[in-house]
Amino acid sequence: MTTPMMRVLLAVTLAAAVGCNDSSTGNEAEEPPVTGDVVPRGDRLLGIAISDRSDGNFNAAYLEAVDAGMQFTSLSLQWDGVETAPGVYAPDPNFLEIAAAFYAPRGTRLILALNPIDTNNRRVPPHLAGRSWDDPVVVDAFKGLLDWALDRAAPLELVALAIGNEIDGTLGSAAEWEAYGRFFQEVAAHARSRRPGLVVGTKITVGGLRGPFAAQAAALVDASDAVLTTYYPLASDFRILPPEAVGGVFDDLATRFPDRPILFTEIGSSSTQQCGSSEAGQAEFVRQAFAAWDRHATRIQLLEFVWMHDISQAQLDVYESYYGVSNRCFLEYLGTLGLKRPDGRDKAAWGALVEEAERRGW
């Protein structure tokens, strides 16, 4: 799943134009002593997806996230939304340039996703439609996209580059996984050559890492610099699983991938009362996630909590059309995923995040 970026980044443009309050990450102070089973933050990174707020005040939301301990956020770009004609890169708005202008001077790091796949949507430009993932024409075209994007991301400190988002939502056979793996290896090598030291991977859901194509997913992880994954505690019917489920997920991935750092590039739970959760349940999920993270503090490098705010009905309608899913609990989950209400008022989960982050020195 990707975060709603259109209004957010338009608000960034306006905020930058009028001069936002300059702010560091707020993490330079010496960490306070931590007692009990709580583990100090150390080198771990805390991220928050800063989603739309109903009053359009992105700067206020950004500063709240920084105060809560946010060190990085994320930006997803769809390949066919950037390359508008063969070799022509003309996104409108240019979210990457906007993000670089806003985040870089403020010391906020970024996970950048360039998506030939976005969950259950293939996002390849029309002139490449029907070609295999490992077709040299497709590979060379994506290398061109990488060149364009990495040039514009030069001012940013990139936590990681994801080539594809939740790719298991589209790859439906072993052969397609393997073709995507060959594509990935070539374009990832190109990205690393352009920006040495860059962490490159592809986002695969927890379900995809453990599902029927687990072997193919593991091969992609082997070709990556880290495990990039997303986790939402959803049953097959989109009802919300108990908050405690997150602990088993963390334990399993730490065992399954002992030789790669693990990056939860998206993690979150819903407060929907209609489908098995509540505001208290959502807050407990946040607490359980931090506790599980502590148990694997040397293995799990980061968490990015999604989203900061609940989304509007208009945004929900867009997601329903985009994913082609009208399941009531799916829509309830998306609609109440925020840690805050659309107007910026706190839900219990926001208070839990702030408290748990502070306990660990964020």
C-alpha cells in the first residue's frame, strides 16, 4: 500500500514558499537511561507516514511527527506516472523535487520507492506493455528512470531504495517471480553503481514472504541489501487480528532471514470497531510493535508507522477504485488506519507511539 502524497506534497510546496519553521530531527540529545525490558533506541530508525490533514496544514503535521521522534518518512512514485513518454520524465507535480526541497534542509531522511509494481497494479509505461520483466528493453528503460530519480534525490539522505511496492500482489507464478528477480538484479546493480552504499531492495508483504512463493521471495531478498516488508494485522477477510500477533511476525522474520537487516517500511493497524478492533486495540498494537522491536533490536533496523491521519471518504473512494476491492472490512481498515483523526486530533494510538518512542530515547 502507498501513502496519499498528492495533497501532502502540494502542501509542502506552499509551506516551503512561506518559510516553514526550521527544525532538526530533535534526536541529537543524549539518550536518557532506560530501565526494565525497554531497549534504548540505539541505531534504530523511527518513521511516520505523514498523511493528509483536513486543514491542509502539512507543516504542523510534520513538526508534530518530528516532536514524536520521526527520523524518516517515505515517498512512492509510480513508473508510468513519471515516464510519460519513452525516455521522457515529466511528472506533474514533481513530487521528488518537492520532497528534496523540503526534507533535505530539515535533516529528514527518506525511503524512496520507484514502482513498476504497486501492490495489485502493474505500473509500467504503456510503450512497454506486454514485455517480460527481464526483457532488456524493460531493464534499460528502468535504468533510465533510476538515473532521473537518483539525480533529483541527490540532496536527500536515502534510508533505502525500494524497486517495487508489495510486489507479491501482482506476481502470480514462479516464472513471473523469477523474471522479476532477474530484472531486479540488473536494475539494483545499476542503482548501487550510481549511489554507492545505497540500500536497495523490493517491498514484499509479510504474507508474501511466508506464502506459496516464499522460495522466490527469499531469492529476491538474497539479491537485496535488506528485507523490505510491510505488515498490517489482517485476516484473509480483512478483519483485524489481535494486537499480540505482531510479536510472532517479528520473531518469524528474524529467524527466517538471519543474514539481512529487516526494514518494516510500512506497519500499522486500524481502529475499526466494525471489523475486530478499536482505538484501544490500535494503541495496544503500537505498544506490542515496540515491545517486539526491542526483542529484535539488533535485527530490525526500522519501523515506519502508517498513517499519521485517518483518510477522508473521497480518498477512500479513490483507493476502492484503485485496488478494485469493495470488501467492507478492507475499506474500514483503510479508513481508520491513521494514528490521528483527519482534523489532527489524537487517537489513543498516537499517544501510545509518543510514549513508547520517548521511553526509548526518541
